[in-house]
Amino acid sequence: DLHTQYFQKSGLGFNWGNLSNGYKFLPRAEYKNVVLARAKWQLSKSDFQVLLDEKKSSYITDIGEWRKQWNIPQYVVLADGDNELLVNLEDELSIKMLVSSIKNRDKIVLEEFLFDIDNLIIKDKNGNGYTNEFIGILLKNTIPIATASENVVSLKKMEVDLDKSMKRTFSIGSEWIYYKFYSGIKTADKLLAEVIRPLTEELLDKKRVDKFFFIRYADPDTHIRLRFHIKELNELGNVIASVNQAIQPYMNQGLVTKIQTDTYKQELERYGLNSMEIGESIFFIDSVVTLNMLNLIDGEEGEKIRWQFAVRSLDDLLTNFKFNSNEKLILLEHLKDGFIREHGGSKELKLQLDTKFRNIRKQVEDILNQELDATREILPLIELLEWKKEQMEPLVEKIIGLKNSNELQIPLNDLLASYIHMMLNRIFKSRQRTYELVVYDLLYKYYKSLAGREKSKKKSTTIETI
């Protein structure tokens, strides 16, 4: 589900950077005959209140004046990420559709509509015009981090295997059942700790499911995506009944606003055909640990523990996969650099990250110092991570075995980057990609300082020997 988020990198796109936060209007950006970015209006409720005053007798006139004030053309799109609603601001029905979509929002983003309604390029046999887009797929011969030679065989094998008639899509009635629970950001943590945690424990104890995993998502409404793997299909009815019983009190209180079931599509291209089930087992273990972590933290102190838990979890995962300190440094530099680019890569951002590390460096070093574990106040969380490492061991061995036999279809570092991304998504309740950047930067700087100390130590030893 997060594959599009994971690859949101700004290398081929145009980004206004910090300017986008300081201006309500951003003009169209062009280079020669290429439109790099459409004109954009970022409006707060006070800016578009005129659209909501439908009962005023001067409504249409007021909208005309409002358009002149903001220099907004007749045709615009209401932008919600990849979703866009075309609006004709001279058509009453179209305006009503817009109002219906924005009446409960505090902010909206309008973007210019680039097509000429009266002169569309793509037409059907009857002359009716259609808007269109062309999608080009660019294949890079070398894959970041991993070497090309590592993957020539595995990528070819992947292409062959994906053509086979294997099941990768699971709807209700199959071995996977997939739920979406819509709620607020804060409610999501409560839902995970107080409902989903005991629910999953019960289903596992009664052997109605043998694994599950969850992620946080927004489309654009925030929700939890929860998937259960049912070993015996005759248990499906019991699983559905248990879920309904557990979630109903939250529905009655309005804390969960909507429940949906959906089709689970395995991301084989991202996790590999022969390592997909291993990945799902890793997600399962990680979900169990995260649910128990959420049940143990609370309040402001809990938020401090949350990021420390994330830092330690990431380091533990790399240790699980037998990474030495230099390999950790290389991977974290790659992840950190990618996310800095995604967030604009400004000098100000880098200064903020540097300041953050200086302020909490001691805490980062402490949480990664295993010699302090026995005396920690958060010992139950450390014990959770120790349990996770034990459960991960056989799965790690399988992944490394596939790599050593040249059968791993996804480069190990790319696979790990996906595991880490999903792990941090579960831990943080909002702004996951921003927190992800901070965690990557903190660990990169820690590993870099560690490498510097080791280098100085070796140099000192050499001098003493001489």
C-alpha cells in the first residue's frame, strides 16, 4: 500500500521548497516548453469563505469578485494528493460539488487546469474531447546501494516467475481478510492499543488466524489497514464476528467513523516473489511488538519514548541482519539523503537536523548503549525488542540464505529499506515521513561519529606501536 509513498522522491520533480509554506499563491513554473509546476492557490477557510455563503443573494457575483481578487481562472482542480476534482467556477452545479467537498475543511489547494476545454487533443470518433496523460516508465540499469551483478539473475527470474499463474490478490473469502478502520490520528493509537491488540491476541490464541499485520495510511482520510491471515477458511465467520464485536463500541461512540473491507494485493515487485511470505511474517512480528509498545506508553513522556524506541528498533533490525557499523553508516546515509531531497533539501532543513542531533545526542547514545539495558525504566520495552530479535532470527537466516545463493530477487538493502519504512510507519502516529527523516539523520550522525572515534582509536594505537 505504501509503495507510492516510498518512491516519492523529488529527483525528477519540481519543488518550491520552503517557498511553498510562505505564499498562498505560487505561479506556474516553466522551462522552455515544459510546465514544471502548475499555478497553485493554498487557501485557508477565511480565504474561501465566499464559496460557502450559498444563501446570499449576491452569491454568484461575490464568487466573480473573489476570482478577480485571487486571479483564479474559470477552470481549476481541487487537489488532494493524486486525486483531483475539476471545477468550473462559472457553472452553478460544479460550484456546488466543490462546496460539498470543502465545507468541512480548514485549508484547500486549487491548481490551474492546463487543458483547453474547447481544443482538446484526444478525441473519440464522435469528436468528443478528453483530457489525457502519458505515462513513461524509466528503467535504471543500476540499482542504488546494491550492485548490478548481484541482481542480474534475480531480476530475470523475477520477471519469469511473475508471469506464472500464482495467486497474489486476495479478496474476502480467501486466506487473507483486509480491513480499513477510519478514525482520527489520536484515536488510532487508542484503537491499536485497546482494541486491535487484545483482538489479535484472542484470534491468535484461538488459532483463528496465524498472523496479521497493520499499517497507518491516509487516502486522504486517516485510517488503520489491518490484514489477517486465516489458516482454516472455516474460521472466516468467527474472525468477522470477533472483529465486529471488538470494534462496535468505538463505532457507537463515533471514534471510528467508517469500516471497509478491501482486496489485499501483495507487492511482489517490492518484496520479491520468494521472500513475500517472509516479509509478511516480519510485518507480523513487528506489528505485535508495536501494539505492545503503544500499550506501554502514554502522554508527553510516551512521545519521547516513542522516538527512542524507533531509533533502537532500527539499529536492532540492522544488527539482526548482521550489518557492521560501516554497513549501517552506508545504508543510513542513502536513506537520509533520499528523504532530505524529498523534504526540499534546503540549508535551513539541514541546520535544523544538525541542531536536533546536538540537542539529543546523549539520548541517542544512551538508547543504543546495551550495557545500560538492565537498569532502564523502559525495561519492558527493551524486553519486547529482545523478543523481536529472537523471533526474527529464522526469518533473517532465510533472507540471507536466498542472498548467498543468488536467489534473492530484491537487493538486500532495498528490501531492508522497505522493512524499515513500514516499521517506522507503525511506530509514529502522524507525519511519519518527517519523523522517518529525523530518525535516519540521527542514526546516520551517530554511526558517523562512531566511525570517527574508531578511526581515531586505530590511529592512536598505530602511533603507540611506532
